[in-house]
Amino acid sequence: MKKIILVIWISLIVGNISYGQSLEHYVNKALQNNMLLRAKQQRIEQSKQDAKASGIPTDPMLQGGYYISPVSTKAGDMQGQIGVEQQLSWLGTYKAEKSLYQSKVQIQQKSYDQLERTITYQTQIAYFQVKRLNIEKQLYHLEQSNYQKQKEWLTQRLSTAKASQLDILRLQLQIDELSTKIEITQNSIVAQTAVLNRWVHGTDNLEVATDSIWRSITLTQQEIISNPTIQTMDAQAQSLRLQQKWITKNRMPKIRLGLNYTFITPYDNTAMSDNGQDAIMVKLGISLPVFSSKKAKAEHLSVHAQQESLEMRKLDQTRNLRSQWTETSKMLQNKQAQISLLHKQLDTTAKALVLIETAYYAGESTYLEFLRLEEQQLNLRITLAKSQADAHVLYAKLTLLK
């Protein structure tokens, strides 16, 4: 019996050797292959190009005309005219427009960061579920192998009347139950692997490392202000302020500069010095913001309403994030306490198994009591694997929230 227990512990140690791919591998793969993230990258590039295209004056207008009925002047008949005209906005308008579009790039970048965190979080959840199920399946296989060895050992003792047929039947029931649990766990692994595959956009043949789930987690208070959702709202608020400035600048008068050149046909038999001299006219115009003022006032009120709405949503989101942070951090602390307790219970169970084995050999205990204690040890290991996976998922959520 002691040799069988020793084999089990060696098998568990060897079973913790890592194989398959790590969490970092799948997170990187998910971030590289996710279509929504790629679409966000294109939106960022679009915003950058829009920013480059902003703050540029309109093209100058070239115009010309021909007098079907020439107009007579002192210097001759006007035959045609050609000119160029350029409209310029008020000082600072182009700079305000460019700043507004550059702020939209920041909004898209913060939105990209939030989506990146969400994809990372969902990939972590799927990964730890697959990892936990693989460890459970491994534990079931090891326990089943242990029961098979114990059954062979009891069968040998049966011939010497030192074991009962009832103990062998109990072992067979445990072996059959473990076979069913292995089948159910394998089906769950296939289902959870499909979920993981959906996030990484890879092939269906995914391998997850089955080394120990638990990693040291240090819980520290984080500033919610660094959350990409809050940062996105801050970028939106800045964009609205810049939009207010642009509206103010854009409603100011537009300046028009122009230059016209008029072709003059000279009179015959005229000795005037300016006879036939072409005319050049410089034009200066300014638009009167009569109707645009009403439009600008409505636009200002619209942006102000958006600012008020955004401020309320930011306040609500900040409260929600802080509430989730507190709740999740306490849940993680509870999981850490549970994991610590499970380790102590496993140590105590291992010591109890040694004692009950000695009692069994001395005829002071039944094999059923040993079997029940061994089953309890298996359940504790399964619970430990689940608690460790849950703890890492909670820690991943805290990373998402901060």
C-alpha cells in the first residue's frame, strides 16, 4: 500500500511538468488575429488621415468670362476677364479644426486600448477554464490508475483471506465512476477549447500547458482613472471642448481675396496714352455672419448638452468601476484564503492517510475508511484547481478594471 501511495505522489509531481502553450502565447495570438481589433486599427488610421486632411484652406477659384457685347471704356472696349479668388477663414480657425480632428485620433486610440484589454480578459477566462479541466482530467486519470493498482493488490490478498470481495467491488465502483468523470471532463475540454479558439482565431488543435495554475498574486489598490473607458471619456470631453472652440472660430467672418485681369481692345485713331491698356483689379471681401450666428448658437447648445451627458456618464462609470473593483478584490481575497485552507487540508489528509493505512494493517480500521479519505483528497485537489483558476480570473478582471 505504501508503494502505491508513493507512486501517486510521484505521478502528481511529474504531471505538473508543463507542456503545450502558455497564457502569454494565446493572449498575443488573440491580439494579433482578432478581427475587431484589426478594424479598430483601421479606424485609428482613418482618424489620422482625417486629421492630416483638416486645417487646410479651400482651393483657390480661377474664373474667367468673355463679353459678348463689349463694354466701352475710356481706354477701349472690354473683351474678356480672368481672375483668381481665395477664401480664408478667421485667424486660428484652421488650427482649431486640426486640433479637433487630432483629438478624435486619441478617442479611437483609447477605444482600441479598452478593446485590447477586453480581448485579453476573455482569452484569460477561456484559457484558465481549459487549464483547470485538463488538470482535473489528469487527476482523475492518476486516481483511476491508483485504484487499478490497489485492486490488483487487494486481489492478491484475497487469495490469502486478508482482503474481502466487498473492498474490491467498492474499488471497481470508484474506477467506473472515474471513467465517467473523465469522459464528461473531456467533453467539457472540447467545449471550452472551442471558446478559447474563438478568441485566438486559431486552429481547433489547441494545447494548454498543464503545469500548476497558481501564481503569486499581490493585490494593490489601483487608480480607476487609468481605466481606458474613463480615459476615452476624458478624450471625448477634450474633443467637445475643442469643438466648442472651432464653432466659435468658424462663425467668424470669412475673408475673400481676389485678383481680376480685364482685356481691353484699343480704339482706332486715338492718341490717348492709356488707349488699349488692360485693367487689373484687386478684390477684398468679407462675409457677414448673419445666419451662421443662429446656427453656431444651436451648435454650442448641442455640444454643451453632450458635455453634460458625458460628465454624468463618466461619474456613473467611475462609481461602477470602483464598486466592481471593491467587490472583485474582496472575492479574490476570499479565494486566496480558501486556497490557503485547501493546502492545509491536503497536508492534513496526507498525514491521515498514512495513519489510517497503519490502522488498516493493524486491523483497527476498514478499507472503506481509507477509500473515503482518499476520495476526499481527490475532491480537495479538484477544488484547489478550480479555486486557483477562479483566483486568476478574478485577478484578470481587476487588471481589466484598473
